Amino acid sequence: MLSRLRKLHPPFFSDRMAVRLASRALPAAAVFFHRHPSHFSLVPSSLRSYVSISHLDSSVFGRRLDASRYEHRIVSRGLGKVFASQRGYRKLRRRPAKSKEKELELSVNICIEEQLPDDPEILDIAEMLRLNVPMAMKLAFDGLKDSEYKTRDPAIDDIGCFATVELSVLLCNDEFIRKLNKDWRDEDHATDVLSMSQHIPELKLPILMLGDIVISVETAARQAEERGHTLHDEIRILMVHGLLHLLGFDHEISDEAEAEMEKEEELLLKSLGWKGKGLIQCAYDAETNASPLMDNRDDRKKEGSLRFYNPKFSYIFCDMDGTLLNSESQISSTTAKALREALSRGVKVVIATGKARPAVISALKMVDLAGKDGIISEFSPGVFLQGLLVYGRQGREIFRRNLDPSVCREAFLYSLEQKIPLIAFSEDHCLTLFDHPLVDSLHTIYHEPKAEIIPSVDHLLAGADIQKVIFLDTAEGVATTLRPYWAEATSDRATVVQAVPDILEIVPPGTSKGSGVKMLLDHLGVNAEEIMAIGDGENDIEMLELASLGIALSNGSDKAKAVADVIGASNNEDGVADAIYRYAF
């Protein structure tokens, strides 16, 4: 984990990139891009130049670029120059103050890379850094001469010889830091923090250009979640770690160097009163406490996993049985967590199922995802009963299709003669002719409303509009007897479908879950390109084909997997969570 971070002296960024990032600077009159003259052996203050807040026109650092009117992305209030006494602040290692203290100017720039979304939390983090970075710098500087570390590079030692210290902190996404890693370290992956030193001791300048600390907010968010502290605490830890690298600490060169840097990290964090262990200790804890399950889970969320990061899809349409529900008809905690993460990023999760709406509410209520702020309620859109009932905005019914009464009558008479339980679905109610353990299981296991026993077929048909009926039997009985018989008996009056092996459904012809999804999308004004769909059964085929990305779980039917864009993990392996983490963001 820690081998990914080192001090870098990268070549300057292109003019195009400099101008692009400069556009996110303070709403000041000018922004500067500095370049060292060609005879300098080492290049430029790369990120520092993006958001200089003072009006400089330096012949040493090259030309000035005047900024046009852009949507600036930088915390402006009080940012930049901070005057600090050089000594006497670090409580744990205080030395006697000199009779006359020299004021040191700290110039701190907090930058936000343009690909990060406009989110209040990003601005909160930048404001936190505006206040905290100068504090950390003062404490770190105060301890440099007092330290007896053997492995630290002493190139930066006497801060008193400088009039100004400049430092930039850039907040970015995984993609931006991945490109930096690829360009300057030949490692094509995202990391949490990079330190880019710009100090050249030989120049003897009055300005100490510490360099740049680049922090991926997305990686920081994942690590904060894994380590059990806030994102702000994780950003502070990464900032301290990056600052120490710029001051000559390097945990990579030896075990002794690692121990010394870890000690200084802990000391700085403690002195500042901040929560959390240092990055080195956190990395050690993660390695020693890692489990195969966590490894798999982390693999799902490699990059781009920040709560407010723009998702790839506006909607996720998800089946229930065999998909969202595992083989015990439960939603796992891992899947529930993934669903919450999707919601928190603004992705709307819509259920498309053969179940009745009360069954979906019941199942999701068990993991606190039902209700106004959850996935399902009586006021949310959804596709139910294989597309025979579709609810739109505010949960209003926009489509209903009933089964031919003659088919219903034939099915109930067959049920009575063969003693095979049959249940009729009428909106939010389940109706049957006799009690049976399998009828009870539909309620206790599959979450459907408890079936009401109706005394006769005539009473049942006279009292309700029926959208579909289902036979309950063994998987073998359904496959060898029920399905062949009813596929022929209904002819063009109805269609037989299956969502699970031991249930046969008879529904009106020409309707499907896929047609219900299409109807709902038209109602919501959403394009199919905006949705990801997850399912497992034959009744999910149209939905999977309709979506921009159709994912069939590995436990699904061969026909569903044949049309899917991706075959995911099984429903017992948190397949929905896996799909969300891998493809939705």
C-alpha cells in the first residue's frame, strides 16, 4: 500500500492542462503558469502555478497567463498568505524562543481539479484544508531542527533562511491521480496521495517551494469507510503524510525510515488534536487484518467510489427473486450497503419484479430501505406483477392489465381437481381457495401478502380483478406437468412464465416486465441509455435487452445470460452489490 507514494519531480504539465486547471482558481484577476528556463536541470512548480493568488509577473518563472471568466473552483476566503512565528508553537518539542522572532510567510493554495463534481462536501474539505494546512506546516517546521531522525533527507533544514514557504494541495479524482502515477511512476492505478517536491537547494532562493500534495478524494473516501473514521480525518492524515514526504521523510528506503516517519506522523496528528492513526500505521493494520472477503469487496470498488462522484447511470432497474434476494429470500447486508451507496450518489433504484408491491416493501423494510428515503414505498415508481401493474411518479398507477376471467376460472378448477395450490394476485392482495403449506410459504418466505381464502371460484371471480395467477409445486412438477399443460391450454389467451423453478405464473398475453419498464421510462422521460438492469430469469430478458447495460447473475437462466451484456456473481454472492460497485459508478 505504502510503496505507491514517493516524492516526485515531474516535468511540467502542458500549457493546455495548466490553463484548464487554472480556470478553477480563485476569482482573482490573474492566474499564472510558471515554467523554469530551459537551462534548469529540474522542472517546474507544476501544480503551484495553477492557482497562485497573488499577482506575480516573474522573469524567473516565465510568462503570465491572464485568466478569463471561468467557473472558479477554489476556496477563496482568506486563502494564501499566512504569517506564522517560526518557533514556539509545537508544544511537544518546544525550544526557547529567540529574543526577536522572524515572521515566516506561508503561501498555501488549495486547488480542486475540474473533474470533481460540484458538491458541498468538496468545498467543505477545501475549507478544512485552508485552515488546517498552515497549522500542520507550522508544527512540522518547528520540529525540524529539534529532530534527531537519522534517515530524513536534510535538504530542508533551516527554515529561517527563507522568507516565504509555498505549498499547493490539489484535490482530485481517481482518474487524475491515476494518470499522474502512469506518467511519472509507470504505475497505471489510482493511489491516495502523491507528493511532488519542487525544492532545489542549489538555487538558494528566498522562497522555499515545498511543492505539491495531490490527494484523490475518491480513494480517501473508500479508505475512510474501511478504517472507520470520517472523510475529513482521512484527508488530514493524507495531507500530513504528504507534507512529511516533502520535508525529507521517506518510509520506503528502510525499516528504520518507516519507523521514523510513522513516529513523526503520530506526533503531528497528536499535536494537532486530530483523530486517526498515521497513514503508515493504517496501512499496516489493513494488511494484517485483511481477509479474503474484504479483498473481494475492495476489488469491486477499486476506483471512482466516492459518495458524490458522478454515476454512469441515472437508474438501476432490479429484479427481486433470484437477484436482489438470495436463496433464503433475504437481502444481505453487503447488498443493502451497496444500494444505499447508489442512492447517496443520486442513482435511482427501481424495482421491476413479478412480486406484488407489498412484498417488495416487506423485503426492503427488513434492511431499512423501505419508506420515503429508501428504494420502495407506496409513493415511489416501480414495475410489479410482471409488468401488469406499473406505478409512476408519486406512486400513481399508470398501467394495469387483467387476466382473462375464463383463464382464471379454468386455473382454479384445475387447482381444486388436482389439489395443487393456486394463488390469484389482485393488486395488493393474494387470494386462494384452500389452505396449504406452500400457500403459507409464499407469505413467510417470499414476503407476499398473506393469502385470503375465498369459499368458491364464483365468489373469487366476482369480487376482484385478477392480474395473474400462480401455481405452487415442486420444481419437477412445474417443469414436467404444469408448464407443458398450461402452455397448451391457454393458447393465445395467456402466457406462462417462470421467475423461480417451483412457481409457474400465468399472465395476460402481450405483456411483460420489459414492456412495463419501457412504459415507466416513457412516463419518467428517461432514455434506456441511462439505465442499468440486473436480473436472472427468463422474465427479465426484455428488460436486460432494453437497458444500456444488462447484467444477468450467474445463478440465472441460460436464456437470460445469453442476452446479457455482463454475467455477474450469483445472488448468494452479493451479485447485485458486485454489479453496482463494478459498473454503476
